[in-house]
Amino acid sequence: MKELEEKILEEGIVIGPNILKVDSFLNQQIDCKLIQQMGKEFAEYFKDKNIDKVLTVESSGIAPALATALELGVKCVFARKQQSLTTGDNVYHSSVYSFTKQVTNELIVSKNFIKEDENVLMIDDFLANGQAAKGMVALVRQAGANPVGFGIVIEKSFSDGRSVIENEMGLEVYSLARIAKLEDGKITFVEE
Amino acid sequence: MKELEEKILEEGIVIGPNILKVDSFLNQQIDCKLIQQMGKEFAEYFKDKNIDKVLTVESSGIAPALATALELGVKCVFARKQQSLTTGDNVYHSSVYSFTKQVTNELIVSKNFIKEDENVLMIDDFLANGQAAKGMVALVRQAGANPVGFGIVIEKSFSDGRSVIENEMGLEVYSLARIAKLEDGKITFVEE
């Protein structure tokens, strides 16, 4: 997605080995028009897959997931990373190690919101090593629902997340921006 | 907002003294069409206030804040409740006690995303005792920006949050649903 690549080049900051900061339009401040375009892109790509629901993980996945679900005319659900007082025990859960935050999070979603046989599109802000993706698919499979594929805003193509999703899980990935290299403060996209 | 009140009566669950669970359309599963209508309502109400930015708190505030910002044609920003590796030190922060989660959270927002003299509309999913509202206003004031008022999805009018915002802080509150009582599993709205 050309507008996204331009935005990443303009505002993205390489803050360490393989870490890209895009807080100015995705991870803390949200560029709503750009998010809306992302939603249209994902919805267009997956429009023939009979999507029943969009699943994401709090917090940065919520905006692109909502934009996508709105375009598809379905509900979206966000898995939580910690239990709240109102969550209750009726939940699916899986464990995910976060490279960026250097912690293991529990992903939790109520059993009421992913139903057997639903076709679930998963949306996330980043794809790196595929750990979050595995955790999301585990939730969908616990529910007896069908994981359809992944819509990813920014793919770190130098990590093996795409291979994990395509080869280990046999699912499709559609990424709006694919980063080949993050080196010496420079961002290089995969040439397609 | 009539559609919201109907949804609360249909799907809201009173799970304890003064605790309302609306996970099925707001706090975990998101009814995107309803969220879009909320955004239109908030944008219409505050349209003459020259809003430059919408501020909310992760995670449940993000959807209604995004919908509102999209209608107003501005960016939205969500304060985080804990530090992440990419947050850095260049932040405003304030402390908030969460009644629902029974913890004190630090609200953190990058100094890059609230600017001096910006008119900031604050959006949140619930208003109860006004603690989160105080924390959000503290962030805006640290930035030298102007807190314009609050758009609240569900106000617990039996708590003193509205009084805190109107009387202590001198700001306006617009709530889409105002709950007078949560007793014996029954939800009663404020009659207006």
C-alpha cells in the first residue's frame, strides 16, 4: 500500500536493531484516514472469504481491525492481554511472547465472541516472528472456528513470521507494507 | 442515544454492585455500526468546538475515539496504561485508580502527540467516579493544550464523575447513555 510505505518512510523511526517506531500514526497517535484506507484494503482482499468476524489483539490492532470490520459489515473482537474484573472464567486463552515488550502475555477472549464454524479474519499491526499470530490462531481453533488468514499492517519480512503462518499453519498473509531491512536507521521495503 | 440504550438493555449484564458488563458490543466484541453511530453523535455535538485532536485511553476507548476522530477529520491519540519498549522518556504521565480493575494505572502519552494550544476532545467508554477523566485532563494540561470536554459512551450517573468534570474541572460532558441505577440485575436510565 503506497500511502502506508510513504508514511513509514516519512514518520517511522528505526530505534534499535530491527525495531521500528510508528507511534505517530499507528501505535499511539492514529491517522484515522490512513487507518480507514487500510480497512478498505484488507476488506477488498478478503471479500470473497465469507468473513464472519475480525479478531485482533489490544491495543494497537484495534484501529485497523475496526476499520476492516466496518468495511466488511461484521463485528470485531479484541483479545485482551490481561484479565479484567468483568472478564470472567468463560474464556479461551493462549500464551504469546512479545519481542517488543520482552514479556509473555496471556491472550484472553470470551467464549461468547468466537463461535464454532465462524470464518475469522485476523488483523494485527506488526508481524515479526509470528508468535502473536500463533496465539490468535490457537484461540480461533479452541472455539472450533476457521482461521481464514492474516491482514498485517507492517510485516518485518526479515523475520520468519510469514513462513510460520504460511508453512506451519497453512494460512494466507496479506501485508500492507513489507520491510526487507531495518539497518543503520534506514528502512528498505521488499521489492515486489 | 436510543440505539445504545436499547443495546444496553438487550445485552448489558449487571454482574455486581454497580458493575455493568457490555463486553458484547463495546469492551471486547465491538459492534462496528453502533460505534460508527457513536462517533457521528460525538462529532455532531462537539462540531463547533474546533477540535484538533481526540484523546482516549487504551483499550476500550480506542474504538469510539477513532470513530469520532474520523467524523471530525482529526487524529486520535490513545494514552497507554504501561510503559513499552518503544515509549521512551519523552512522555506526559498521570496516575489513575481503576474501580473496575482495582489497580492504579499510570497513563502515559508521548509529548509529540499533544501540542500546546490544541483543542482536545476526550472520549472514554465509561464515566463513573471521574478518576480516568482527571488523569486525561492532567495529560492535556501538562501539554499546555486545551481540554474541551468529554464524550462518554456510558455514564454511571449514580457516581459523582459528572460533578467532578463539571464542577471541579469546569468542563462539559456529553454522555450517550446515562444510567441512574444498577440494582437487582436491572438497568434504569436517567429520565431526560
